[in-house]
Amino acid sequence: MAKVVVYAVIATAFLFFFVVLAPFLRDDHRKGPGLNRRFGYNIQDRTLSFDPLLAQMQRSNTNNTTSASTRSGVIETYQFLIASGKLNTTLRLTILFPLLDRDPKDYSISFNELEAWIIRQSMDRLDYSTHVALDSKDKNADSSVSFREYFPQFSDTDLAKKGMEHGEAGWWQVRFDAADIDHNGLLNFTELRDFLHPEDSENEATLKWLLRDRFKQMDYDDDGKLNFKEFQDHVYASYVSYVEFETAGKEAPKPHDKFHELDVNHDK
Ligand SMILES: [Ca+2]
Ligand SMILES: [Ca+2]
Ligand SMILES: [Ca+2]
Ligand SMILES: [Ca+2]
């Protein structure tokens, strides 16, 4: 086996351990604040499974609608992998390796192949959760959800009041309308995915809604701008987490320096 292939297998084994097994081994003390925030979202809530089998197992555990045959298939595969009493990581990697090694098929996994795989798993996760939501909310089976279908808990009074605090009917309505690209009052599958996962959306209206919503949470004095204190208290920690996450621990610029760089017209 060529040296580069060995390195790739070892690297994948480490990835397998940290990404696939780590969620089961993770203790609360590892949940440092540094990696938990990204634009107001909890990264650990959004962790995807590196291994589709693991994703299926998690879904089987949490989803009562999983068919018996799918469930038993997952269990059988899992039992096959732990036939010797411990998880056969090598066997699982042997199965996964060709799925990652696609472009080019050269018996090694490049950064781009790994990235493509992770994006595929991520899209699969988003699609799956959207299907689950659509199945449970679409009462008239027209493959779309109306605001009323999605939020049966809101009364006529709630809707008329149009409360704009986080989680009130008006706040959800604005988010719903931003995702409703064709403005027909219904969210189809793609629109519902944007609605449920605005941070992963490419819909400009949804992204603008997300930015306005996050900005509002940070702008404590409600003047439509972030002063240095608001930036330091509500943005900087997220920024540091982001830099650490994206650069594997590189030190972020100090808050004053970053604020000075962003405050182009220097009005503080
Ligand atoms: Ca390759
Ligand atoms: Ca419907
Ligand atoms: Ca629509
Ligand atoms: Ca402000």
C-alpha cells in the first residue's frame, strides 16, 4: 500500500474516531464556549454525522416513523460491525473509503473529496429534517405548508396582534414570508428548508432576515448601529469562536483592532 494511502487511511481513522465516535464519548466538560457559537447558533446542535450509517442509527432512535425494515437493516449492519465485541473501525473505513475517494479515484482522499463528502452529509441532514417537518405539518397533503398548518398553536388574536418579539406570531410570520420565495403563502420543500435552516439558505430574503434578526439581538440600545461595547459584549466572542473554528486555533485580532477595522467611517 502506497505511503500516501496509508496516511489517508490513518487520517480517516482519526476523523472517524473524532467525528463518528466522539459524540457518544463527549462529556459536558468538553463543551467550551469557544466552539459553541457561530452567528448565534450552537455548533454542537448542528454537528453532522460523518458516517451515514451513524446518521441512520440516530434517526432510528429518534424517529418513530422509521420503517421496521430500515430499522432492522441498520441494526443488522451495526451488529455486523461489532461482531467481535468491539466496533470494527477498519471494516467500516473499508466500506466508507471508496465513497469518499471519487474525484479522482486514486486510493487517497484529498481535501476537496473530504469537503465534498461533508457537504453531501450536511445536505442530507437538512433534507431529512425538512422531510420530517413536511410530513408532520402538511395536514392537507399538498406537499406544502401554510402558516396555519405550521403554527396551529397561534390563535386569531395572536395573528392579529402580530407580536414581533422572538417566537411571537408576527416574528414567525416575517421569517415565513422571507422563505416564501414565490409569495403564494405556502412553503414548498425548498422554501421550508430555508425557513427551518436560514443559516444554510441561499435565499437572499431569508439571509437578510437572519442578519436583521441577529443584529437586533446585539443592538441593545436599539439605535440601529453597534457601538464598541455592543460589539465587544455580543459579537466579539462569536467572532473569536469563528476564527478558531475556521483556522484550527489561530489567534483572533483583539476586540479594539477588529472594531477599528470594521468601523470604516470611524464613528465608533
Ligand atoms: Ca481521491
Ligand atoms: Ca399543506
Ligand atoms: Ca411558496
Ligand atoms: Ca446600538
